[in-house]
Amino acid sequence: MTNSGSSPRALLTDDHLALLPEGHPLRSGGTADSPMIRAMRGDRPETHPVWFMRQAGRSLPEYREAREGTRMLEACLTPELAAEITLQPVRRHGVDAAIFFSDIVVPLKVAGLDVDIVPGKGPVMGAPYRTAEQIATLPEIPDAAFDPIREAVRLTVEQLGSTPLIGFAGAPFTVAAYMVEGGASRDHLAPRIMMHRDPQAWDALADWTARTAGRFLAAQIEAGASAVQLFDSWAGSLPERDYRRYVMPHSARALAAVEHYGVPRVHFGTGTGELLPAMKEAGADVVGVDYRLDLDEAARRLGPDTPLQGNIDPALLDAGWDVLREHAVDVLSKGEAAVSHIVNLGHGVPAGTDPAVLTRLVDLIHGGRELNDPGR
Ligand code: 1CP
């Protein structure tokens, strides 16, 4: 299916492309015409493009083997290894994009902060950042600190050819949530208290995380990423009034930091059904929708001109093929309500997922026989 109208947004004009380095895949590598980038720009290519959040990771035996004996953050900052892990799911599943193997706390690590990723737990800070004095110690990050990221991206895009690499960063709230809590949490109470109790300290912290996210995204784009995603995974814990007042301006600055490149920017969070219009207003070109809200309803809330990404329920990956197939076909059908649709899960691939199911799902989405013949 081809969409008659072209993108309503001024993405990827010659002026924009001129800001990217000459060898950038969007200028010379053919990613601009890939189904993924076309769909992100509001077009409907012949097949639905698909990628999966957390496609690189524990569900793949080749990942577990490559990571053997290397800590997570060390793996992220070893360019050859990060590139290899980024490429693994593209080779195995035939997805339409790679997502850069890194983590939302990698910029904190390169800034020299005391942070680690603990197996089974996620990010853990040596000490939380809760007071204005602690926040005042956050450093300016020297540009060279991002060099291992640039090198990993360069090595990756060299091997990806016309398949785009999606870069990413954690949004200011989600990253600040780890910094204020000191690690993972369920309700994100500490940052939500801080924004009301000490709005100045909150703003200083969110300002630092916004600038850091902008620089992390810019480093990936300049080194060859053809699109980026801002992950505000935990924004769903906020009421809309707090999101708009304490979070959205910071996320908007992180997104604005890379607007001039014209590279599509996806904005994603979980539990964010009520926040979707604000997340779009923050400056997104594509809005990521989690598995809780149907895409036709998301299109109604955002208007039909917004490209949508999502939102197969990760739980159904392990619910049996017939159940998954029916659900995926329904997601494709509801996605028709939007100008364009990038297929993804509604959150990350669970660690215990059978990789063969993901490969089969990619085939289905690409229009394999099963899509037209539900009796199989
Ligand atoms: O395939 C990919 O998606 C690329 C790699 C990627 C991405 C995009 C990783 C690798 N992390 C992320 C982003 C990330 N990191 C997010 C946003 C996406 C999401 O909501 O899932 C978040 C919230 C984190 C923080 C984080 N890092 C967690 C969650 C902890 C919590 O609070 O529940 C965890 C478990 C990590 C570690 C991590 N990051 C990535 C991997 C493969 C792992 C597991 C590391 C291991 O092997 O132990």
C-alpha cells in the first residue's frame, strides 16, 4: 500500500542532510528509502517495518555467549562487542532496523558517575542524587567521553548497509528517576516528591539529564544513526499536570537538541495513554504506544497524521502461536487508523522469549502466507 500524501513534516530535506557527515547512511547509504525510515516519515511502504524494543539481549543465545564474562556497562563501552550485539537480532530475525546496544545509564557512566548495571536488578547508583548540593556536583561531560559510543555506531552502520540503526537515550524523567531513587523502583516516588518539594533542585537535575540525553543522541546521529528514540519508560507514573509542568519542557529540550538533523525522533513511554498528546507536543515525529492502549484509540487521541509505533503485547509472545497471530493481525488492522505504522512490541522483549517466535512474528508482519491465510 502506498500513501498518496507525503510526510506533513519537513524531515530529511537537503538542508537537514547537509548537516550530517558526508558518509552518513541517510545521505549515501540508502537508509532514507528503507521501509523503516519511510514509515517514520509518514509514508506507507509495501511492507510494514518492524523492530522490537530489547531485541538485542537475553532472549538470544548468541547474546548470552558474547556477553559471557563481561559486565553490562563494559560491554556497552567496548565498540566491537556493542556493534556485534547490535547486529545479532538483525541477522537472526530480519527486522527492519537495529537498535543500538547500549543503556540509558551509559551517559552517566561516561560522565564519571558511580553507576553500575546489576544482573537481575538494572541500574544501581553508588549514592542517590537528592539534594541541590549533590546535583551541583554533576559534571560537564567532555566531548571525547562519547568516543566509544561513536566508534560502536560507526562499526555497526558499516555492517548494516541500507538497514537503519536507531539510536536512543533515556528521557530526563526516567534517567533522573534512577538517579534520585538510587536504582530501580516501582512507583518512582522519590523523583515525584522532589519535583514538588524542591522544584529548583528537580529542574537542575532534569536540566542536566536533558542536556546529557541530547548529547548522547547527537553523538549517535553524527556517527551514523538514521533515527532516534527517547525512552521515557516510567513517565506513566506521572499525572498529566506534573508531566506538563516538570517533565515535558526537559524532554522537549532533549528532542530539540537533535531536531536540526531532520532525523526521525520517536518518543516512547509505558502507561502513557493519558500523556500521548503531551509527548507528541514535546517534539516527537513518531509516538510509541505501549500495549495498554489500542492503536486506533491512540490515533484518535493524537490525530491521524501522527506516525505510530507499537504495540504487540509482550506477554502474548509466550501465549501460543494462534493467540499471538490473531493479536498481531489485530494490531496491524488498528494501526491503519494512523498515517503510518512502525510495528513493535508495547514494551521490551521478555528475557525468556523463544527467539523462534520473534522470527516467525517478523515473517508474519512482513506479509508471509499466514497473514492472508489465518487458517494456517
Ligand atoms: O535491544 C535493545 O533494546 C537495545 C538495548 C537497550 C535499551 C534500548 C538496553 C540494554 N537497555 C535499553 C534501554 C533501557 N534501559 C530502558 C528503556 C527501555 C525499557 O523501558 O525497557 C530502561 C528503563 C533501562 C534501565 C535498565 N537497564 C533496566 C530496567 C530496570 C528496571 O528499572 O526495571 C535493566 C534491566 C537494564 C539492564 C539492561 N539494559 C540492556 C540489557 C540487555 C540489559 C540487561 C543486562 C544484563 O544482561 O544483565
